[in-house]
Amino acid sequence: MGFLPLLPSTIFPETTTNVLHRFPFFLNTLNYQTLMGRRLIDSDPTRWVSLILLSMGVFSCFLVYIFVSLIIRPTELNKFPSISEAESLELVETDGGCCRGIDQFELWGAAVKWGSEFKFNSSIECCDACKAMCSEKGGPCLCDSWVFCGNPEACGSKFGECWLKKQNDPLAPDRQQEGENTIWTSGLIFGKGEGIVKMKTQYGTLHIKLLPECAPRSVMYILELLTMRHCVGCQFYRAEGRGQSWDSKGNHLKSASFGPPFALVQGTLEAEGVTFNKIPSEECPIIQRGSVAWIDSGPEFFISLANHEEWKNTYTVFGYVLPEDMEIAEKIATLPTTPDVWNNINVSVLEKPVSFSFSRVNKIS
């Protein structure tokens, strides 16, 4: 489950070996505090220092510490993909947020701006042009998808073309082609009240606004999942409240710990019987109260009940729960749980997993 310790086999009938293969993130733990607010024990140099001090003395401990710092640490950090610093700065300077698409992917649709007469130097500019056609007051977006040709050699005379389009159904976009021979980069834009999906539980329905500008590949997976008739296996299985560390608005209290508990509800978003392909990491906003994010490359995910600036940009945020529905997530976090230890971390596992159905919402005003 990425940063989160493994589930017991009573919830997922897998052997420990199978689970470790399925969730390699445990073997690649970041060398700074992750979602748990501290390093996992298996990768904590201080743990090794303590053991060596007891057996070999201060001098041997120092040598091991140097070895860990200079050799192991860089390797662990390099295992986590992220966008370059230059690209991050470019995103911030453009509009203060995300505006991305998927390379080698072309969306079809009715053109509202013809690319042959509408050109830019980057896909971000093309994306921003589409965004600009959405009213902040909540009217319909005149543009909900864009297509850009950004490879000078492959595009030839089409280089810089920015096609702004309107889909018949934004939650079921018309795909033209994808793959190595596709020269286009495409993305979706959801206006106010659009791009909403829902998780219906016995305790109420969570409405989630998707963020294709920040996590386009993740959102495409969600849209594919919507075409399934059912979501057997979709459930929440871990729930932890805010405890004494965060207030009701999700703000961290001064001098309080970062968990446990970790202020989240965790589950799986995957259709059984369908092969799941890992979703590439997508640099996204910092986790806030209501954020919905993948654990590693999915399909495990979590809904955050608090603001977690300490986690930085480690996790792919692909949506957020509408504020008025957060009380449902809070309700799930109060259900009876059983304490457990995953990878030396104290966690709270729901005594009875909460199943949910997954479906679309046409529009919310």
C-alpha cells in the first residue's frame, strides 16, 4: 500500500510475500517523514545505530552511519519519480496551479478553436487557453478538452497547434488515438459543477471533484472505471480520526504529533476481474483536508481528514471530496476499529469494511 503498512490476510487473502511484491513501495521508503509523520522502522538509520551501539560500540556505529548516509540514502530517493524543478517552476508561474495533459494521446471532439490558426509554444499555454473559456461563476465551459502538438520534428508544420474542443460527454471523452505514433498531447478541463463522481456508502454519499489538470492519467483511469457496471471490491478498510493532533478544520495543532492516528480513511478503488495497470506518479498539490490521493501507484487510495503539509508532494492527488460531504468521511472514521501493527506502525483497521458503489454525477450546480 505504498507508504501505508500491509493489510492482514483476513482482509486481503494474500501471503506476505505476495503483498510485498504487489506493494514494492515498502522496499523503497522515502528518506524523510512520509504519511506516518516519521520514517518507517525498516529504513530508519537510528534503529541501526542503536543495534550497532549495543554490539560493536561507538566507532563501528559511526562507520555504519556514514555508509547509510552516503550510499543507501541517495538510492532510495532516486527511486521516486517526480517532475523536474524547472517544470515545477513553470507550472507555478503559469497560473499558480496545474495544467497538464497526456503525451502521445489524442482526444476528438467538436473544435471551438482551430489549431491551424491558434498556436502556442507549450502544452501548458494551450491548457490555460482552454481553462480561460470556463466561467468562474459556474456557467458551462465553452472548452472542456484541448489537443496540442509540441514535438518540432514529429509535428512539422503542425508544431504549436492548439485545438480547443468541446466533448459531447466530458466524463466519457471521445478518444481518437494513442501510442508511440501519436504526435499529440491532450487533456481535459472540468468546470464548476462538472467532473463529479460519487462513492455511495451505507452512511451517505461522498461526491468527489476530479482534477484532470493535475492528474490526467489518474483521472482517465477513474473515467474508465465509471464504464464498469459494478465496483466489487471497492471498499474502505482503514479509518483513523484526527485525534488530538488536528482541529475540526484540519489544521495541525501546535506541538501535537503527526500521528498515529493519521486522520484518514483508506480503501481500494479497483474493479475485480480487471487487470490493474500501475498509474504513473503525478506531481500534485499538497494534501489538504478532503484530498483524495493514491497510495503509491494505486489502486489503494485515501481520503485525508486533515491538512498534511508534512507529506509535501509525495502522493498523487486526483480529486477532493466536496466540503459538505466531509461529515460522511468523518463518520466512517468513528466506526469500530481493531488496532493492528503494519510494518511497525500502529494503525486502526475497520472491524467491518465499508463497501461503496462508484458512479458518475452529470452535473452539480
